[in-house]
Amino acid sequence: MLLIPCPYCGERPELEFRYGGQAHIARPENPAALSEEDWAGFLYMRDNEKGVHAERWRHVHGCARFFNVVRDTTTDRILGSYKAGETRPETLR
Amino acid sequence: MVERPARLPALPASVIGADGVTLSPAPDGARFVFRGPEGAAQAADEAWGTPLSRVACRATMAMGRAALWLGPDEWLLLAPGEEPETVAAQLAARLPGIGHALVDVSHRQTALILSGVLAETVLAGGNPLDLDIGAFPVGMCTRTLLGKSEIVLWRTGRETFHIEVWRSFAPYVCEFLREHMREFGG
């Protein structure tokens, strides 16, 4: 079982978490001004990274907070985590 | 006047015993989920009687009342033996004009007490956390899972755990623990 470092609770078993998809995807300020292609890009297109990937997780059966995790998708190794709303630390690039 | 329906317990009042571990229902009372920013938490420290823990996964207790940290702006307040309406009114009166959420969950949840030298072992049958006293000390509390049910687990003593569970999940949790107590004669 993966141990996921929650920025609030510390390392916790994977069972307590839900995956929340790719991190740092900002909703466009004015969706009405977007072309259909750009809107579809925002809604559906993701990086599908092979390697180091920033993603959202939610500690749903714990503190219930969303946060960000940087994980290597090829090895499942988690490099670190940081709170939602924070920028990705340089050390986790 | 509208007659209030009687509140029936979710679990039978019986105690399940085994060699080295006992499962019993906890006394009923008032329960609240309190949410709010630091300012509201400071007001609640005074109003509740025991300061709300700002340290993650820790509970505080005073004068029979307890405050369990659930999230960075979320606490579970327990007042065994007290009337929810009275306590809610007292609290609300002491938090005027301060943005917060105080939700009465007295009827949503019930609680079990698991105690004995084998309490850790029995819980480990369905909970993935490290329950060793070093990793999960007395006073630590957290939402977590037991089998397929979400619980709030709180270590009130070296060999005693308080388990808060949603009412409709209580029979499941009770039977789940009983199943794991069977090998110790439960």
C-alpha cells in the first residue's frame, strides 16, 4: 500500500485518500469568451505524463482536505506534497 | 405542541467481552461539528470550555467535554450526558457575529469504547494505521476507516479507544469488531 504524505496529518495509508486528477489546472476567468476547442482543452485534455507528475489528492477519510502530490508515474514513488493553493516547490520539479 | 419522537439507541446496551478486550457502547450525549477560521476557533475555546487543538490529530478534554481535531478548521465537539439543544444554545450565544458553522450531529453518530490489552490488535483487523503507542499516542484522534466504514478513532488511554461512528454504520462496526474478537474468545 502507498503511504501518502498529507500536509496536515502526515504519512497515511492510501486507503484513506481519493485521487483528484492533474493539479494546477486553473478554470478560465471568462469561459464564454473561449472557443469550443479551448474549452474542451480545459475540460478534458491532460498531460498524461510519463514521469514526474503534480496531481491533486484528497484525504477524504482523514482531514478531508485537498492537497497536491508530486509523484513519479513510472515508479509510483511520491516525491512530496504541499497544500492546495501553494505553488509547486522548486525542490519538487 | 409537537411531540418529539423517542430517541432509540443504535446499539444494544450489552457489553461484548473477550480475553483481554471489551467492546461497550459509550454514554450518549451532545455532539457537534464546529467549523470556522482562527477567530471563531478562539471564541469557541472559551465557549466550549476546553481549548480546541490547533495541533493536527489531537484531542483536548476538560470538565467532561472533549474537542477532537478533524481538519485544519474542523473539530468534533463531544459533551456526554448533555442535552444537544441546551448546549447548542449556550454555544451560539457566546459566538455572536463571528462566522462559523455549528452542526448538531448528536443523532447522526454513536460511539463505542474498545478497551483492553488486545484493543490495538482487534482494531488492526480492519484499520490500516500504525496503532502502536509511539505512533498513535494517548490523546491522538483522527477520521479513518474500519473495514468498509468511516470512523473517528480517538485513543483515550493506553489500552482504550473511543470509536465514533455514524449511526447506521454502528451495527456493522460492532459486528466487525466482534468478528475480530472471536479468536480471543469473544
